[in-house]
Amino acid sequence: MSPQSNDNFTFIVPEDMDGERIDTAVALSDESLTRSAVQKLLEKGDVFLNEESVSKNRKVKCGDTVRVIIPAPAELDVIPQDIPLDIVYEDDDLLVVNKEKGMVVHPAPGNPDGTLVNALLFHCKGSLSGINGIIRPGIVHRIDKDTSGLLVVAKNDAAHTGLAEQIKEHSFTRCYKAVVHGSIKDDEGTVNAPIGRSPKDRKKMAVTDKNSREAVTHFEVLERFRDYTYINCRLETGRTHQIRVHMAYRGNPVAGDTLYGPKNTPKELGGQCLHAQKLGFIHPTTGEYMEFEAPLPDYFENFLKKVRDSR
């Protein structure tokens, strides 16, 4: 008999996974698990096919039941650190931070400290919502390490719940400025394409119909250059790497993006030329609509000047 655990997930093998190895099927069904991580779980006997422990090369069939036991993760010791923050707004319920490029939002293996969360724990004296646990206290939404700009942080669970509900209902305003490769002919447009973990590279997201979620990005052209276009993007949904994936999908990857862009993307940017410039939401306590803007950082302005001078 297989062991029971609260830390598990179960899924029925869909038709498009018929014939896949079980390690591949599990990795495709949970974007938080890499194939190598699944193989380790299989070696420990923590993956069950129709309630039987199986080897990693076992193939699944449509309709099979797969159950995976996920061991409790080792908790990181998240410590407060006196790291300067650019705080745009703050009250008893929340604060809006203008994150600098290169700062990781929350601790993770490889980035145990020096993150936004470490800085927030020091600044807020531990007064942060606990909904996302000790690793992500107060974090309602995230932006990538090499994306600069605004994000809102909740100081209590009630504020967190109110803000998260707005994100879920797509009433949360998030606008980004970006410089992308190529010339976009249309003045505006929408990319409506589902995003999920790439079946070819687990480190990447991709437009895919397999194990994906709805993703919608609206964009408008602000300025055209010889080899680049300066755009404004408005998120309707908020999937991982959404703008980067959607713009690459339409043939206009974000400049500096070495993950989704070409090999000759500008290295001096040190990452994608993407800035979370505007944030708007209804305050969860007062009911007032609030909107904030962050000026373009130096790296962005310098690159804009460079491409303007080259046309």
C-alpha cells in the first residue's frame, strides 16, 4: 500500500501525454518541478502510477492516475538586512517599492539573502502579511530580478487578500516600458496566447497549449528606431515572464533578454530592458483608487539615447 501525505498532488494523464515517460509527464504537470527533481522523487519511491511505485522510465497511458508526494522543503533562515529601498508610498497596510534592476524579490537557493524580502523585514520590523509564508512575506506579486520598477507589498493579511483579489479579477493596473528588437509596424496590438513551462527547456516559459494558463498582453508603440521599438505594455494577466515570452513569440524579443532574445542582444543592459513603470489599484482598506509611476532608470534612458542617436 502506498503511503499517505498531505504534501502531494494527483493528476489524470491527459491524451496528449499518452506514451510519455512518467518523469516527463510529472514535470510537465507541475511547473515547480524539474525533470531531475522528479527523478529523485522516483528513486525515493515518492511517485505512484495507479497507486504503484514505479521507475523513471515507465511510460504512462491516457487515463492513468499519477500521485506525487512532495517532501516539505527545508526552510531558509530569512534575516532582516539593512538594504536601502526606494519607497514610493507607505501606510499602515501596504507600501509601494521601486525595485532596482538586479535585485531578487525573495530568497531562494542560490540567493539566500540580499533580496527585497530581506530589506522589507528590516524596514517593516517584521510587520508583513504571512499568506505566502516565511520566504515571501508581504509579496503579493513579483517582477524578475533584472526587471526594474514598481511592486506593492502587503503589511497584513487583509491587505494582501484585497490586493490579490484585484489581480485575480484583472482590475490591477500594471504597465511596463520596454525596448524590443525589430520594427513593429502596427501602432498598437494585443498578444493573446497561453503561457506554460516550456516542454523543451524547463528554465523557460513558452507559448504552449500544454499545461498552460491564459495570458494577455496589450501593447502600443511609443517610438521607432532603426533596429528597435520603444513600447508600452499593459498586463491583463500576470504570468511568469509574460511580456518577455509574448514579445519573443511575436518576433520582437525584449532588448537585453539573453533567455528569450537573440545571442547578439545588447549585453551592456545586463538583462532585459523592461521597467514596471505604472501601478494602480484600489486601496484594500480605504477603497480609494491609487496610481503610482516610476521614472525610467538610468540604464533604460542611456539605452534609449543610444538607439535614438543611431537612427
